[in-house]
Amino acid sequence: MGGPLDNSDKIRELEEELRHTLKKSEKKIAQFTTLTELSTVLNSTLDQEEVRERAMQAATRLMNCEVSSLLLLDNDSHELYFEVALGDKGEKVKEIRLQVGEGIAGWVAKHGEPLLIADVVNDERHFRKADEKSKFVTRDMLCVPLKVKNKVIGVLEAINKLEGEVFNDEDLELFILLANQVAIAVDNARLYKELRETFLQTAEALADAIEKRDPYTGGHTKRVVRYSTAISEYIGIDPSEKESLKISAILHDIGKIGIEDIVLRKPSRLSKEEFEEMKKHPVLGHEIMGKILQLRDVIPGMRYHHERCDGKGYPDGLTCDEIPLIARIIAVADAFDAMTTDRPYRKGLDMDTAVEELERCSGKQFDEHIVRAFVRAYREGHIFNG
Amino acid sequence: MGGPLDNSDKIRELEEELRHTLKKSEKKIAQFTTLTELSTVLNSTLDQEEVRERAMQAATRLMNCEVSSLLLLDNDSHELYFEVALGDKGEKVKEIRLQVGEGIAGWVAKHGEPLLIADVVNDERHFRKADEKSKFVTRDMLCVPLKVKNKVIGVLEAINKLEGEVFNDEDLELFILLANQVAIAVDNARLYKELRETFLQTAEALADAIEKRDPYTGGHTKRVVRYSTAISEYIGIDPSEKESLKISAILHDIGKIGIEDIVLRKPSRLSKEEFEEMKKHPVLGHEIMGKILQLRDVIPGMRYHHERCDGKGYPDGLTCDEIPLIARIIAVADAFDAMTTDRPYRKGLDMDTAVEELERCSGKQFDEHIVRAFVRAYREGHIFNG
């Protein structure tokens, strides 16, 4: 009774099952391979913006969906926020905020539980305003909490699975694994940023306190930092050099801590001897910070910000091509601020006149290239005193 | 002609293949699941020691092997180094160093290529001395480079696969994926540590410069940091509070930046008015740093290190249970250093006498608990002036 026939059915069945098993296994392994790769990409930066960008790209790619969102929790306001790029890059970015509890993402943040919603439009938690604003149609969605040490720090969403499919439970499982990696990468970037800010703010606070010994220079350091940063936007400078410039601008005058009150706080013009004493501050600053290995690229701005292109500056009488870039930038920012602020024995110049003065001294005292950048920044409204 | 027979062979074959495929797939998925989990664990700390520890545990677990090693590259000496725990935890850790190019790990670091060695004993690259020293027998081994931005930063080894097996190419593939995660976690921890050190060193350098205005207190800040740290080893204090204590001890006197030369540098005893002026420094310090959110746990040590348990201190006349812990610690460290250093108008006490003085004032000026900790630290040789 049909043994061979039954057998060939059985064989077809087994072959089919084998094909299916292989296909499923290959798909799963491919997904894991992608997940592992994405985890490497996610964690190989500590830059907050970059991590967020990579997290959304990773979600879109791994889940094969139309779009992804990363919403972070603002602990102070108890809101979720995310930045949406409007149109092409370069255009303004808009921040959208959502109360915890509000919408699907708000529900997930509140309950700390993941959601798979196959029919978003008919889900009562759906926050329609966002779709209306963006004219985007949300069909199906995965929404999972980002947790660090059991605390929700945000929410990751994958929206509209591609190729006519709808998200399923296996997708959700995979997405949760990605979310774990994203949570860690986001948190590491936050910790790094907080430490960096603590460092910069501490340096600023101390520089500010040191500056306050001299009652005639209120706010000088802050303005030099701002002018230097503005200049750096108009010249080719890489991010790490920009960071060194900022730190150096903050610390450029800290050598003044070694100048006595009697010289530093003198309300009238300095005598020749007093001026020689005052001129020690770049070297003193170098000495104070010189042992800190990680600040080796910062020191030149402290030591050389009173050098001049024509070699008539101090302490080393360097010429233009010998003076490090960040020192040439700080020199212009520093001189502009000195010219535009009042001293007890003279009134400060107005800004237009000070700019003319910079241009007059360009190529002699200052690097022409830097003065040009400063003038462009000034004309475009990026140099302001206040 | 045996059709049914052939068919049942075929069925057995297919069933066998299906079982095999399923088993292989399950194993692979289990490995990837473990890898994903380990990657989460690895990246969820920025503490260097912790990352190294977790990396070795991850390698041993994922590769199912007897032992794992993580060797890091010292760029200055061009050596690989690793720390080996000798015996039970708590015992001393020994550092082993290896030239790049030396041994199997040295070969991998030099060439930047992974190695699978099934028979280590007969491999000419094998560095026998390490085995001889540790009396460990290395049979088979996976050794892969840790790379960040294409630069080798170290080497990860898995040694002696368990359960009678020998490492194969699939193991090597999996191990390379783990090594990628380890490389990133190690590098992130390094970047975080470097930033933290830059912050602490900058704060120290500035505190040191501020301290140098007062010619009679050379090295005071450094000693207060050291004494405070020693005390903290003898009381229950969590790691984050210990970190705050260190930063606070570094910054405790920075308010002196706001005290005029004429008071600060006076070589004789201060008048009542001058002393009142000097007494402003804790509040000035608080004001300088008060805006820095991340330093909120550091400020109390600056503001309250001149408070006394009996309420007779300044600036706020707090009593013992109102004075934050880190301030009570710095108070003892600060007073001990003041007593044991010379002033132009008096000679410093010897350390034994100063300790007696602390004990005499215990419960009145100082927290008894802190004085007891200090005395223990002193008797066990952890308080030294130098």
C-alpha cells in the first residue's frame, strides 16, 4: 500500500524542511553578524551626536525598515526629546519633545516595556500630531526602552518594515538586543561628555578667578575663547586642534597667577620694569601646565600668544611660520579684546576702529590669514562684545 | 531493485542532515547570543581594570577554554604587557612584559594578523619562559590582534580549548569578532581615563600655582590630598565619594586666589582683620566652583573644611553631624599638615606630637571617627610628609 509513494512524500517533506531550516538559520546568522558589526560601529565613538546618528542608521539597517527614531529622556523636564533633520543636511534641525506617558514612545518610557504594534493607526496610544506635522504615515512599529542599570534613559523606534512585511516577535527580540547596545553607547558618550564639560568648566572657573585678581579685565578670558572659536570657523582646522585651541584660549593668561598684585592691579601705566615682570606670564603659564602630557598641544597657545609675525614679540621672538597656529589665533583674539575694552588710563576703541587696527597690523604683528578670517567673522556678525 | 530500501536510506540521510544542520545552527546562534551578551557586559563600564577583567572572562567563556590573556601594547617601550594574578585574589599582581616580535603574542602584535596554533609546543615562535615560570602547559591557542583604527593596541589570547577538542577555523572567526569588541572597550576606557587624568592634573597644576602665591605653604595641597586619601582607606566610603574627596582636597584652598597678596603673603601673624579676610577663602572657593553642576558633591569639602564639630568653625558654624563627610576628612588632613609645617613665626610640630594634638581635639574640633581613622593610617605607615 503505497510505501514508495509515501516515502517520496516524506522525502519531499524532509527536503523542504531542510531547505527551510537552512534558510532560517542563514537569516538568523546574517542578522547576528549585522548586529555584531553594528555594535562595533556604535561603540567606536564617544561623540554624543555621532552615537545618536549611528544608532538610528543601525536600527534602520538591522530592522530593514523605512525610518528609525532615537528619543532620549530629559531627567529634569521628564520629557523625551529627539532631533529631526528637516530636508537636506545643513538645514536646521528641529527638536521635538514628548511628555513621558504621551504617545507610544511615552508609554514605553513610562512602563519600561517594549511594544510591537502591527497597526499603529488604530492604536489609541498613537500620538497623531507627530505624523500630521511630518506628513509621515506610521504603519507598524517596534518601540523598545533603552535601559542603563535598570533605569530608562530613552526609547528606540523602528518604523514601517520594508518589502510588504509587518514586524513580528522575532524582529522585536532582535531589536531589543540592538537597543541594549545603543543604551550603553549613548550612556558612555554621555559620561565622556560630562567629564569633558566638568574639565572645561573647572578650567574656566579657575581662569576666571585668576582673571578677577586684575579688576580691569572682567570677562576677558570668555571673550578670547569666543573670538578664537569664531576665527577657527573661518579657517581649515581639524576637530582635535579646535579642542586644543579652546582649552588654550581658556588657559592663555593663567600665568598671571604668578604676577604680584602690585604689578597686576596697578591702575596706571606700567613702568618698564613692571612691564618686564608682566611679560613673564606666558612662560609662567607654560611652566604651570607644562608637565601635563595630554595638554602638550595646548601649551603653545599659552606660551606664544604674545609672539608677533615680525619676530618682535615675546618670550621667544618667533616669526610667523614658527608660531603655532593656535597661538596666532589667540594673539588676534587677545589683541582685539585688549583694544576694545577700557583701561583706567584710556578708553577702549569701538569695534570698527579696532578691526581697522588689526588690518593695519596684519602681516607685521598678526598673521594675515588669521586677520582675514577674523574680519570675515566680524562682518558676518560672529564677533560681538557682551 | 530496492526502491523502498534506497528511499529509506535517503530518508535516514536527510533526517541525519536535518539534525546536523539544526544542531550546527543552534550552536552558532548560541555563540552569537553569548557574543552579544558579552559585548554588552564589556562596553558597560569605562573603568580600565574592569574592562580588562571582563575581556578575559568573556574570552574564556565564549571560546570554552582553560584560560585567556589580554596583552596591551605600551607605545613608549614598544612592549606588550599583561598582569597575572598570582594565587587567590588579594595577593600581589605581577606584570609580565614581552617585546613586540617576541613569542606568539609578539608575532601577532608585530604582523597585525591572527594566529590559530593547534600545537603550541612545536611552534618555534612559542615563548617557553612564560610557561616555565607559570608551570602552565599551553597546548593550543588562538591569538588575535586588538586593533583600533587599523593600529594594533594589544593582543587577545584563548588558550587550551576544553573538552578534548582543539581550536578550529570557526573558533578563530568567532574570536576575531570578540576581539573587535574588546579593542573598542579597551580604547574607550583609555580615552576616559586620559580625560579624567587631564582634568585632575589640570586642577592640581592650577591649585599648585594658586598655592605658590603663599610662599609658606609649599606642597600643602599635595599632602592634604595624600592624607585625605589615606584616611578614606580606613573608613567606609564609596568609590564616587572617594573621587569627590580627591577633587575636593585638590581644590580645597583655591578660594585663596581671592585673598590679597598683603594678607596672603604676610610673613608675621595676621591681625584680627587680616584673619577675617583670610577666613573668606572657603566661601570664595565655593563661589568660584559653585556653578559647576558635576562638582556639586565636591563643593562641600571646599566650603566646610574649616568647620568644627563643636560648632565653633567657619563659615557657617555647623556641628559634627551637619558637616559633610568629605569636609570632616579634609579638616583633619588640613590641620595635621598645618601643624607639621614651619611658618616664618613658628616651627612645625613633629608628627607624633601633631597626632597627639589631633587626638586631644578629637570630638571637639575634629570628628572622632575621622581622627581614629587617621591615627590608624599613621600607625600603619600611610601618613608621611615628603
